[in-house]
Amino acid sequence: MPQSTEQLLARLLAALERELPAAVELRRLLHARPELAHAEEWTARTVCERLPAPAIAAAGTGRIARVGSPHGRPVAVRAELDGLPVQERTGVSFQATGGVMHACGHDVHMAALVALTRAAATLGEGLPAPLLAVFQPSEEAYPSGAEELARSELRALAPRALVAAHIHPELRWGTVALDAGTVNASCDAFEITVHGEPTHGAYPHRGRDPVLALAEIVLALHAAAAQRIDPLHAGTLSVGVLEAGSAENVIPARARARGALRAYRGADRMALRELVAELVAGIASAHGCSGSVQLTPGEPALENDPRIVAAGRELLPAALLETAPEWRSGGSDDFAFFAALAPIALCFVGLEGAAGFDSRPLHHPELIPPDSAVAAVARAQAVLYVAAAAVLSTDA
């Protein structure tokens, strides 16, 4: 990596250190008052009050601020605004109440990006590329905030690259997983509805049982999914919701299930979609019922740009971070939609073993990253920003 790039990163990190105490306080403030997707009004205002430059509204509650030169194509750094419908059980002094929680680290990501943006603003024209701070709404729910941004305001700003950092409790503290290629799966939501003929439970022969049909469908889907795609390919099918009936002695007219399909490859994604449609129609018919599937296409698989990854891995030690062993996840992130605009890179920042951190999975009601995670995420964001600016400088 050229010395000038390392010197630039050193200056940015030094400026970042001065912003971290305030960022920790911001993180606690944001954590205590989370808002659900598409409703992040207070969150957006609170973030904007601390930015060093005016922010424009984007995709409803989203905000985008630019620092550095007014000319040239910027590098965008993304953080997410929304919380989850989870009742928090962390017991910390800044615990959220009311059944909404930042259970996926979005409070940390936002506070880190505010600190990075303020630090970058002090470098002014000395930045290698303008920095776009993108505070994205609705990462946790559909419609996707990233998809809307990619179609509208963010597209008009023509970023040369988009990068992001995300905490992960299963990676060792002090390490960052930054790998080329696919690191997150695509995700499609589906809803199955089976219509039968209601009857008294004592006379099942006079009706057609949609519950029995749906139960067989769910079992068959899990069994068949393993046979439909190459066992060396990543792909999963899960059913998380079953709904039917209102009384134990009544066979209802309808039964429903909701679930998700995940895959790394486009062909496998299509194969899983086709599998659901085929099995629902066939098994429902065999029970004398009718079945239908409503598919909600979600985010594509997330593929990291190899140039940004290679440059970022070289710069991590300068930010007091180590490269984690290769890490790829069956999770999904709508950050993947930004690949339609420019090269992207998402890294995972480890928490396991951090002082004061009790290991819990993402989306768990007891997950509470330590305050020190703000600095770790901000440094990772800085590394990705500088790496993208360096390797894509000809795209200005």
C-alpha cells in the first residue's frame, strides 16, 4: 500500500480518536430510544444534529451528508437507522423500553459513522475522495431502505464505492472479517396459504383439512430443499410462522405458514423458489385442498469487491485491527442492493472476548455490545473508506 495512503489513514484515525468519547454518548442515547423501520424520525434528527455538514432526506427517514470536496465521485459509508421489535433484557442503564431494541448493533454503527464523518470533515480537501455518510432506513424490514436509496437519491449522487462495517458476536474481539466474494446470502420471504373445507373435528371425512396438508408441506419442504441444491452450495429454507384455526375441535378453512429462503448462488435461489411452488401445489391437491404461495423477493447475495478487500486487509493493522479467519454467513443484508450502483464491501467486526461483553447472538434480547465497539467499528469504517478511495481513484 503506498505510504501516502497509510499517512492519510493515520491522520484520519488520529482525528477519529478525538471524536470517540462523544460517539459513545451518542450510542447510548440512540440505544435508549430505538425506532422501527420506516419510523426512524427521532433517530434521524438526533444523528443529523451531530453531523458536521447538512444532510439531505432520502428514502423517507434516511439521511445523507457529504464532507470533503464538492467535486468528484464520493465513497459512501453506510449505517442503519432502525431497531427491531424485540423486548430488551440487557439490564444496562440505557436499556430501551417499549418492545423495540437495537439488537443488531445499529446504534453502534450510527455512532461510529457520525464520529468518522466529523473526523473526515477536519481533513477537508485533504480527503482522497468525498465521503458520503449514508444513514439508511429500514434495513430490518421490507420495503428495503437500501433498495429504495439505490433507485433514487443515492443513485443521483453517483458513489464510486459503498462500504459498511457490522458487529458480529461470533468473531474474536480485535479482529475484522473482510473477505472477497459472497459473504452474505440472498433472502426471499414466502407465505403459504392452504384452503380446505371446514368441518367438525369429529367428522373429518366431511371436510378437507388444511392443517394436515400444511404440516406435510412444511416437513416436505425441509426434506426436499436438501435434495434440490448442490450439497456443496450454501442454501437454507426456514419456516418461522404457522397459523391456523381458533378451536381444538374445529378443522378450519385455512392454514398459513411464513418462512424464508436463503442462497449464495442465483441458480440455487431460483431452484428454492420453484421448490416451494411445486410442493405447495402438489401436496395441497393430494389432500383435496388448494395451495398458493406469495413470494416477496428480498436482497440479493452480498458480494464484496476483491480490490477493496485486498487494500482493506493491508490497512487493518494500522487501525489496530487483525484480519479474522475467513467468515461467510447465511445471514442477509440489504446493503447488497448497493452493488447495482458501484463496487461494495462489508466487513464484520468481532465482539467475542471484549471486556464487559456477554456473548449473545444477533437479534437476541440480551445482546449489548460494549462501548468500546464504537471505536472498533469506526476504525473499520475508516479503513474501508480509505481502501475504496485508494483502489478506485481512477473512477473519480
